[in-house]
Amino acid sequence: MADYEQPVVEVPTLTALLDGKYVEVRELTRKRLVEYASVLDDQRELDRAAFRERVLEVVQELAGTGQTGLGFPVEYGGGGDIGASVAAFETMAFGDLSVLVKVGVQFGLFGGAILQLGTKPHHDAYLTDLVSARTLGCFAMTETGHGSNVQALGTVATYDVATREFVITTPDESARKDYIGNAAAHARLAVVFAQLEIGGRSEGVHAFVVPIRDGKGRALPGVRISDDGRKIGLNGVDNGRIAFDGVRIPRENLLNRYADVTETGVYVSDIDNPDRRFFTMLGTLVQGRVCVGGAGINASKVALSIATKYALGRRQFGNPGAGEELLLDYGLHQRRLFPLIARTYALHFAQEVLAGQLHDVFSATEEVDERTRRALESRAAGTKALGTWHASETIQECREACGGAGYLSANRFDALRADTDVFTTFEGDNHILLQLVAKGLLTDYSTSFGELDQLGMVRFVAGIAVDTVIERTAVHKLLERIKDVIPGWDDGDGEGDVDAGLLDPEYQLTMLRWREEHMLSGVARRLKRGMDSDMEPAEVFSRCQDHVIAAARAHVERLVLEAFVAKVAAMPDGGNKIALNLLSDLYALSTIEADRAWWMEHGRLSSQRAKAISREVGELCRRIRPIAEDLVDGFGVPAELQATEMMAPGTREGDRTGA
Amino acid sequence: MADYEQPVVEVPTLTALLDGKYVEVRELTRKRLVEYASVLDDQRELDRAAFRERVLEVVQELAGTGQTGLGFPVEYGGGGDIGASVAAFETMAFGDLSVLVKVGVQFGLFGGAILQLGTKPHHDAYLTDLVSARTLGCFAMTETGHGSNVQALGTVATYDVATREFVITTPDESARKDYIGNAAAHARLAVVFAQLEIGGRSEGVHAFVVPIRDGKGRALPGVRISDDGRKIGLNGVDNGRIAFDGVRIPRENLLNRYADVTETGVYVSDIDNPDRRFFTMLGTLVQGRVCVGGAGINASKVALSIATKYALGRRQFGNPGAGEELLLDYGLHQRRLFPLIARTYALHFAQEVLAGQLHDVFSATEEVDERTRRALESRAAGTKALGTWHASETIQECREACGGAGYLSANRFDALRADTDVFTTFEGDNHILLQLVAKGLLTDYSTSFGELDQLGMVRFVAGIAVDTVIERTAVHKLLERIKDVIPGWDDGDGEGDVDAGLLDPEYQLTMLRWREEHMLSGVARRLKRGMDSDMEPAEVFSRCQDHVIAAARAHVERLVLEAFVAKVAAMPDGGNKIALNLLSDLYALSTIEADRAWWMEHGRLSSQRAKAISREVGELCRRIRPIAEDLVDGFGVPAELQATEMMAPGTREGDRTGA
């Protein structure tokens, strides 16, 4: 029936392509996960307390192998390779996610704060024991009443010049630290974020190392710790609450890379502007977001591998008298799974670009300019948001696509879904992150709308006051590029050429670029108009908020497609390239299809062409059907980590007997 | 700022409106749930085995109060009121959902099968002990390899004329009964669905009462029972697998309302056509679907109540220097929650219509014609699908809208989400149910496309062969009605009147009716064209499947809006009517907005008007903001069943101090 070239996929080569630069690290991580596959059973069978201890044990054993310390300096027992540490962490998302998140808490958040915000004395004091997981710590930033708005948190650190100590205090219940991983049971130390006060003057949020438990695991005087109790998922991680009643720590416990307090109580910093200082500090913690986004993308691979194989084993209905059809031969089932496979590949390559940038910035021997750092932070925020939403959507769709079997915990969707659910919220709520992305983009526009910044509008967009370097991203250049593209890109109105160019990446990219540019300039105009009226800034922002988020999302989707298209273009000819081209087309067209109303509303898509895009998505799904199993096998999720009770025997493809 | 009338909502009156005819039953159910509120804690704190026993205890105690037997005849200890039993069941979804589902298994599925498929001897033998929950039973329909395709199940019941017994056998692993509630621990009896074979001839699927455990809870000889183990949710229900090795039961254990086997092995039935007989049997079990849909809608009310109150307590970001804003004052937050509140009201009223029809059909003293029964089944299938998808979407959105607090199990989203997740799959997978709806609608078209049925196409749509009475639903009349509607309904192209009529229910309904009609005729044409080609029927169907599902969904959305509009129209003037009018408009316009691309593609919506609809949705959200708390309070979810650890003190609306 097909009049096109049907690709033959080489699965090992495809996995190697995905593994990229860090093939050994990823291969080793998979091996470790298989060795520890029993933790997936423990997650279901042990009670909460026992599972916490089991996860601790696994994390400590992994630390002993060097698996978890790749990002730390060699002199403290680390691997000295940021990129490798991201690759290892992402790949660990194939296994139990409590283990993953406890690793993230210990080595990413706690360890990362000591490394990035501390100086040599802190490194010497803590890093070796931290990297080996002999000392457990936590990252006490979030408060009950202050989540993503870190600048507004309520914990106070007052400098007592008489004793040369900081006094840490929780003024009210909304300022208690909350949801803090490692806090409820295992952490001996906490990096506490608090408002620094010296002589009655506030210097803004800073980080302090605060001992919270003694050698026997008992809370220290003045430290009130409670357990957050059962959560939707990640019950192998001991999240808890911490409040401080005048806890005293030495002056040296301020993590003083960007600011310090002298013995006599003088505040000193190389960065004069307090907002800029705050965001510089926060910016050093970007690796956490990069890791969470990558973990979400890899968790999606597990779900898609299981659901695709299930659909190749399970039959249902069919032609009367002719035996039942495989689920994967149903058009709707293809429509449900294949665009998600395509988007997983797309996000994987976008994440690879991001992780590469992270590695370069944090491995640079010279000072990296602020523009580059901000671009990295924006890209990390956007990729984290899209990658984690993708995980939630994908795992849920896969669960439903497996029906009752998907509901059984043994088949992994339970923990996958429950554990990743909070990924959309932690390391920055996704909506807030997209606002951050939008703020960066809108800052470009502040040249054209000079008074905007003055009015506090741009600052309001991210909900934070920030002194950003005015930068010019690629956005302004987009309009020019658009003009260069093939004629007819904006639409063929005649019936004849309605399909023309749909599979041209230049057309697809142009569509995404045009949307991004148009949304962004539209938001800027709306904000300006609002500020020129007598409306309250809060009201102006509230009315534009969905538009702001949409613009940021459009921006990130464009970056993702660019990464995918570039990757495919660089591949050698062959079956794998043809296959990934199909996926790239499917990602692009299903992305356009999902928002096709927008292009129609803005005169950039005729109704005929919109329908042609939907038809093409269906056609691409049919072409992908024969290689679907290869494409999920390419993800490289070890069989031992896939579902265990999925199928009754004798019902797999090929086992079919009779008509 | 407002130039419109802002309604004042009377909450008790609103709750009374939702309670409707069964206000006492619902009030009493709420009282019971509050008495048993501790089961919500048990769900989190007890281990699986202990929680199962606790849930059994609660179900048995509730049975003792008459709460769970309202739908059974008075002579067997029931309440003799189908409508009341649905109202009671729906309302129980405010509480723990393992309790709800165990009630559903015992009284709805097991009890319903005995009542509907059995005759007086079965009623006399089982109903009294079943209604009092002294005898527990299970409903053994689903098999590992045969879920929604009941007609294809593999278990066999062979009649042995020598002993006058049926011999129940599980021929292979794909035919084992699976996911059966009450099977793993508590059921003494099972209603087993099996292929009836007499003298080598198959008579199709029939139901049999099969004892599976003795008085001490041990599996009987030939009955292999295993536990499905941990599930995503509903772990208070003991789901299990059952296989039969030649288990013998007396001839009288065939539930023989629609067919019987004489002692000498002659098969007799009043319904000649085997397909029709099968669907008549299944049709009597429609109450289960009605109940599950209603439960999903009510579980959504709990989630929306919690999330709305959280958003009225939690502040975040805001104008620099002016204190933080309430979450609910953010436009995006309103956009996330309010359309879901509106859809919950809409679905509630649609469910009320459905439950009324169910009551009428099953309480009728005369034989109800098949057309009415089929209409009921179709409506039940569609409402179940939309109601349970709504629950999944709403609970998830509410969880995310509460951030980290939403992730704590104490705040209820955990169990709500996990327990309702399978609602989209059980009692019929939602996609299959919508195909069933589509099949019914397409049957109308088989008059215009005579050869369709002959070609097996219509049968294929639902994957089942069925001899349906050709009926004429309202669909054909839609086109005529459309012509009568206000001029300009299809679009104003000038800028001036782009908003005209958006809030006119006649416009909104016309849009939904036109979509339904157009999609349906489009599907029929595509199927016909496909059948006229040389394509395999399976391939034709596979390619149209998303179109088929979309048409069914469009049909149900139209029914839902009609129910909402009719309800509001009948209300007395006043604040509540204004408020529900806002919600009705929001439901209609957000429904149109979500699929606006479709109307644009089909020339029924200009881009200007599409944008006007989006603006109006935002405007409606702003108007609803001041009454949002009243609207969720109107749901009548008792405070004791809402979240317990949601807020830090001192941060609720009204508690704000300072600027």
C-alpha cells in the first residue's frame, strides 16, 4: 500500500545517537540501575519508613561507586565533569525516582549550594563527606507561605556582632521551611536561605550552613523538625518541615562566595545591586532545573516503552470472524502514543543542547558574561517546564492506553506518575518558570517601549524586581529570516497545493518563529496599553497572564524544534535518518495542529491547510507504525526496568494462532 | 470597574438546587460520610491489608443503616427507589473512594447482576443477605485478555446433561478473570460471565452464580484465586484474579431472566437474535455506568472546593512594596479553575437528567420500548466518559494549582486522583464507550447509506455485531432547528458585531448542534467511501477512529449544554440565576473555545469572532471571581471532608495585615 520508502531502523545506532557524548556514563548508569532493579519492588512492598531507609542505603552505595559525584571537583572525590553528571542523573530516571530525587537533594541541591555559593573553607569542610554521602544534608529554601517567590521568604538570620554569630529565626508559621527533602529523617546539615539582617538593616536573602541534627540523629536545640507525612509519590524521600527558634551559628557558616559579613558586622559584596546579587546567587543553582527537566523526559521514555509493547501484545475487537486487532493497529491508539514518542525525541535533543550549554558555562575557566548565563537560565527554565509537563501527560496517556493492566502498580505507571507529578511544581513551578522566560524575552522589547521598565511592568511579569542586562536575543531577527523563506509558506489557498511544503522543516520552523514573534510583540503592546491606562499593574498583568505564558511556551517549542531539525540534518543518510525525519515532522505538525486555531485566528493558516496538517499527522502515524517498537527500543530502557506483569502469555504479536 | 450586575449568591439555595429531588438522601449521605471521616486518615495510615478490612467494616456498617441498599426491592431489605440509590452513591464520592467502589462492586455490580439477570429463586436465595452485606460477592466479567470486548471473553460454561450441572473452565491465561473487586479476599460468591456451551454448540455469553469460597474464606476446589496486588489507587478494594478448573455448579445457578437451559439441555430464550439477547442482558447493567459518571463529577467538586479555598488563602508575588497577591486574583489561576467549576455544574445537571431517565426506565411498571432503553444506554455511556475524564483533568489541575501543598496526601488530592484514575477505564473504557455512542448515532444514517450495515461497517464502529432497532434520534431535526435561529448566528464578519450573541444560549447551542451534525455526517461519508474502496474494514475504521470519537463527544457536549441551559431557564430570577447563567455561558464558550479550530476549519467561525470568544471567557472569569467561593460552597462538600493541612495560619483572605 505504501508508495514511500519505509525505513529500516538500526536500534543500537539509534541508542548511541541518543546517548551522544556520554555514552559510557549512560551505559554504566543503566548497568547500575539493573543491579538495583529490586528497589522497584521495594517501592511497592516496603512501608514508608523502611523504604526511606532502603533508598538511603541505595544512594549511599551509589555514592561509593562514584555514580553520584561526577559533577564535583576531583580533589573532593568527584568526577570533575558537569556534563557527565547531568547525563548520569537523567539516565537514573529510568529507575526508581525516590532514589533519583534523593540523589538530587543530596548532590544537586545541598551539594550544589555548598559548591556554588560557598568558598574554599566550606568546600574543604563539607565536600568530601558530602560527595561520599557520609554526611547528609538538605536544601532549606521553600517555606509554607513562600514557594516560588524566594525573595519574599520570611526566615531571618540576624548578625550578632557581640558573639560573631548569626541567629536563625522562623518568625511565623508561614515562614517555616516546608517540603524539604532529607529533612524529616536523614539530614545532619541544612543550607538555609534567610533574610540577612545586620543592625536592623535587611540585606536580602542569603544562604547559611546550619547543623540541624546531632550524631545520633536527634534534632539540635532550637530546631523543630516535623514530617510532611505521606505524599502522592516519592515516599522514599523524607520531606519535612523545619522551624528555627533563635538557632546560633558561627559567622563563617554564611556561604560567602557573593557576599560576606565582616567580624564587626559590615556587609560586603562585589555585586552592588541587591537584586542582581540575588539572581546571581540563584543562577548558580540552574543545574537542578536542567536535571529535573531531563529526568522528566527520560521517565517518559519508560512509560512509552511499556505502553507501546503492551499495544503490540494486546488484541481487542476486530473484523467479525477474523480474530482481534492489535491495539497499536487502531488509528486512535497511534494518535495517542506516536506524537508523544516524537515529542520525547524532540525534547531529548533540546535537552542535549541545554546540557551542553550548562557544561560549557560551568566548566569555563574564564568569567562567563551575564548575557550567556541569563540565556542558559531562560533555556533551563523553559525546557524544565515543557519536559516535566510532557512527563505528566505522557505517563498518564500511557497508563490509560494500558487500561486495567496500567492500573496495577507492578506495571510501573503508578510510581512513575505519582513520583513525577511534583516535577511540574518543584525546582520552580512551571507557570512561574515560563513567566521567567517571558520576562527575558520582553526585556528585549523594553528598548522599543522605553517607559515600560520604568513603570515596573517588565519586573512585574516575573513577579520579581530584577536589574537585567538589556540583551538582544534572536527574536528581532526572526522577522527578517521569515522573509527569506520559501514563497507560499504562509498558505496555499488553492486546493491543489494545500499540502505543499508541510514536510519542509523550513516551513515548520517559520510557523513556530512567526507565532513566537507575534505573541511576544502582542504581549508587549498589551502590557504597554495597560500601563498607559489607569489600571493597577496587578490587574494589567492578571489580564495578560495567559498570553505571557503562551508566548514563552511558543518560544521554547521553537527552540525544541530547532534542536530536533538540526540533529536530524547532521545525521548520515540511512534508515535511522528517515525514521527521525518522520518523527521530526510529526513533532512539528502535531505541535502546529494543537495550536492551529491560533494561526487561523492570525491569518497564517487557511482552514484547508489546517485540515491538511491533521491529515498529514494521521499519515505520519501510519508510516511510523511499523517502526514503533524500534523507536521505543532506541530509548534504551533496560528490559529489567520495564513492566513485569503486563501480559498474559500467548497473546504477543506473532503468537497469534488461527485466522 | 464593573458595569454589570454582580450577583449575590444564596449558598443554601444553590446546594438545594443541586440536591434536587433527593435532598434528604443526599443530606443523610453527607452526615454519614462525616461520621466516617476518619476513614480518610485510615486510607493514608493503614497498610493495604488492614485498610481492606477497615473498608469492609465501613461498607457493612453502612449496609446496616440502609444507605447502600436503596435500589433493591423493599421485600429484600432494600429501599425500592433507583433514583435515590444513584443520588446516595454519587454523594458518597465526597468521601473515601475505596468505600465507594466496594459499595459499587457489592451492591451495584454483584447485586445488580443478581437482581437484573436473575429471577425470583435467585432473588430469594441471595438478595437479603447481599443487601445486608452478610454475603459478599463479586462480578467476574473482565478477563486479562478481554476487557471491553465482553462478547469475546474466553471462560466456558459447558452444560453436562448427565449431572445437570454447568462446568466452568478457564481455557487459557488470557481468559482468567482479572481486576475483579472483592475477589482477592472477601467474596463468597461470584457472578461469572462465560460462553455457554451445550452439546458442542456455543450460545454466547451468559452469567452464572459460582461459589468461590467456603465459610472460612478458603478458595473452593477448582477455584484459583490470586491477588492483583498494589494498584495506583483504591487499595481498600481487594481486586484479584480467578481461574476455574472444571468447577461444577447446579443448572439453577444460571441467571435465567433472558435465557435458560432445560434439564435435558435445550436452550430456550424469548429473544431469538443472539446479539440482541446479549445486549439486552448487558443493558440491564447500565446503572453502574450512571453511578461511576456521577461519582466522577462529585469527586471533582471536592477537588475544586479545596483548590479554590487554597487560592483564597495563599498569596504570591505582587506589586513591589504592596504585599503579595492572592492566587485567585491571577488571571491564569482563574482560567485554570473557573471553566472547570462551570463544567462541573454543567455535568451535574446533565447527570441529573440521566439519573432521572434511569429511574423512569427501571421503575416502569410496563415494558419499556427498546428505543428508550438504547437512548438511556447511549446517554449513560457518554456521560460516564465525559464525567470521568472531567474528574481526572480537574483533580490534576487542582493538585497543580496547590503546588507543594497539593502533593501532600493529607490534602486529599493524592487519593482523589489515584482512586478516580481508573474510572476512565472501568465500567467500559471511555474511548470504547464513545464509540458505542457513535454507533447509535450512525445507525440513524444507515437509512441514507443502506448498504453500510450490510457491509458490516456500522457494526465495526463499535467493534461489536449488533442488531439495533433503527431509530431516529433528534439529530436529523437539528438542521431544521438551526435555520430558525437568530440571524448572524454563523458569524459576524464586521468588527462591530463580533461579540453579538455570544452570551445567547441559542447561539451557543446552535454552534454545538451544528458541529455534531456535521461531524456525524462526515464520519458516515468517510466510512461509506472507505467501504466502497478496496480497503479492509479494519483499516477504514482505524483511519476514521478519531473522527468517530470526536463526533460522539460533540454529541454528549451538546446534551450537557442543553441540560444546563434548561436548568437555568427554569430557575426563579435572582442572584443564583445570574450566577448560574455566568457559569452556563462560561461552560458553553470555553467548550467552543477549546475546539474553535474546528469551527474555523468548517467556515462557521471567523477569526475575529474566535478571538472575541476567548476574550469573553476571560471576562466571565473576572465576573465569577467575587462569587467563586460561594459557587464551590454550593457544591455542599462538608468541611470535614476537605483538606486538613492546607494552610499555614494567618494567611487566609481577611487576615491580611499592613499594606
